[in-house]
Amino acid sequence: MLAIAASSAPLSAEEGISASASSPDIPVTQRILQAPAGVAGTVTDTQGEPVIGATVVVKGTTTGTVTDLEGHFSIPTSSRDRLQISYVGYETQELVVGNRSSIHIILKDDTELLDELVVVGYGSVKKSDLTGAISTVSTETLLRGGKTNAVGGLQGAVPGVNILRNNNKPGGGYDIKIRGLSSIEGSSAPLVVIDGVPGASLDNINPDDIEKIDILKDASSTAIYGSRATNGVVMVTTKRGVSGKPKISYSGYAGFRKYTNMPDMMSGDEYVQLAREAVRATNGNVYKTDEEIFTDPSELKAVQTGNYYDWIDAISNPAFITNHTISATGGTESARYTLSGGYYFEDGMLNLQEFTRYNLRAAIDLDANEYVGFGGSLYMTHYVRDTGNSDLLQDAFRMRPT
């Protein structure tokens, strides 16, 4: 005879039905487990399109599945399980199954991840779509070292990019090498593109006008610019207008520079004594008179009167340096503008060397509708550079104080 005992209380996922059978000879106990319930559903985006390949897992377990071509899924769960739905480019969502047997999940775009743009040869590409080797430098990095040259502000800020100044005269330029030398005899300089215009120079751009610089370091940079981009591409994006009330900004500084660790030169008396000893050493250890050593009348007079000349002090002096930028920006949602003007002056630490630069920039952006927009920019630079005598300091070291 088989007797079945059942409880009238509701059953949970872990509970089952117990049945017992008795016999005079063989007692038998049997437990029948209840099969877990399941949930089915659909995953779509905010536009109602199905999300194919979205991952649906029971949190804290290895149970999971992916959505099909229609965004559908089915997964075994219990009422207390928590589902976790995720997909690249979307915000991860979690929900408790409860008593539901069918669920519709809407995934929202992860705008913080996808909306960051990087400028490449074809224009602006979302960072999530970027596969090439690209480094980005912001305007804060360019200006933090007090550099008045945009290339100088890149020094030490970009891995794989070597930047050296070709001379230390006022207004001196920089040499850029991306991943080392690429040619024995040819140029290794990268292509510079400013707001989509290739072939420009960074030496005369005011760093205050730059929004960011993207450096394309691999072969993909040749996709649009061809062989000109063999040595890499430096993409410069200048600042644009923003909607809102007119905003006027000013930045500037002034300072002085001077030589450090200059050679300790002989004084006039030290030099005269050296000249006397040098003549004695070549004259059988016999001194000569000053009239015989210093045959030039002006030189002899300087020795007799002790009136010597410091050539290093005569040709060098502390150099004044100053930079000023004023800008205005504003506009509406459909029309934005920006205007800026800059002045930079750098005096040389050697006389007759100086550099002066004037910058004027204007940009406007117009949006006809959501899909059509127009824009234009104007950048003008005027500079005056006096390089002086290239051998002046070397000649001063060689001049006698007499």
C-alpha cells in the first residue's frame, strides 16, 4: 500500500513533495524536487531596436544567456533571483525577477563612455570606435609649464614622441620625432593639421587658442593624408564658441630670464699676469716689459690704468618676457562665435636678439538644423624675429679684457 503525504502550504523553489511508501518488508522514501521556474524577455535600446548579443546572467551565479537576433532571451530563475543585463556601450541594469514570467528591458546608452571624441584623419571619431595609436594633450597640459610655444608644451607629455628645441634664441622652433627617426636623409617631421588644414606650422600658434592636440602615431594616419603622414600626424583643434552670454577672458604673465652656470672668466689683472708668465716661459725665463708684451696702444693704456672691459657683461643682460591673450566667446544654440587676440614678446639674453608675435583669431559656427551646419575660422599671425650674431657669445669668450 502506497501512502502520500502532502502539505497544503505553498512551496518554494527549494521545497518539493515528499512521498513515502511502506511495505512489511521494504521501506522506501522518495523525494520529488520541483523544477525551477523560468523567465523570458526582450532587450531593446531607447529607440526600440533589439539589442543583439546582450548578456543576461543570474547575479552571483554562472547561469546566463545572450539575446538572439530579435533581442529575445529565456533563462531559468527563481522569484528571488536578480538578473543582470549588460552590453558594450550601454549602462548595465539589474532587476529582481519576482513573480514575473516575461520582462522587457530597455538599455540606455553609456554617454560618458561613448561621447568622448578623438580627432583623427577623417575628423572626429568616438573613443569607443578608436583602434589606432593616438595620444591626446589638452590645453591645460600645454600651458602648465608656462610655454609660449605649443610644441614646447608637448615636451614630456606624450609617450613615443621626442621633442627637442633646435636653438635657444628667442622664437626658436622645435623638432618633433614620432617614434624615432624614420629616414636617414629625408625629413622625419610629422604632418601638422590645424582645424583640418594640413601643412600648417605650430611654431606661430598661440597655445591659449588650442583646445587639444591629437597625435596619430601609427600607419593608419596615412589613410587620408597619404605619404605626407608617413612620419605621423599632429592634429590641432582650436577653441570654438559656446552658447551663452558673452564671456570675456584674459590671461597673461611677465618675467625675466638670465644665464645660469656661466664660466668663471679671468679678471683683467689675472689675464695680464697670465700674459706676462706666458712670455717669460717662452723667453728663457726672462720677463719682458708691458710695452713689449702689449703692443697695441689702447691695450697698453688699459693695462697701465687698470681699466679693463667685461665682454660677457657687455653683450648679455636679463631678458624680459611677456605674454597676453584676451578672448571673447558667446552665442546661441544655433550660432556661436569666438574672438581672440594675443601678444608675445621675448627679449634675448644676448643683445640684438628678440622675438615679437601678434595673433588674431576669429571663428563662427552656424547650425541650420539638426543635420546641417556651417562654420569658418580665420587665424592671422605676424611676427618679427631678430636672431643677432650667431657667434657673439663664442667671440665674447675669446676676447681679451684689455
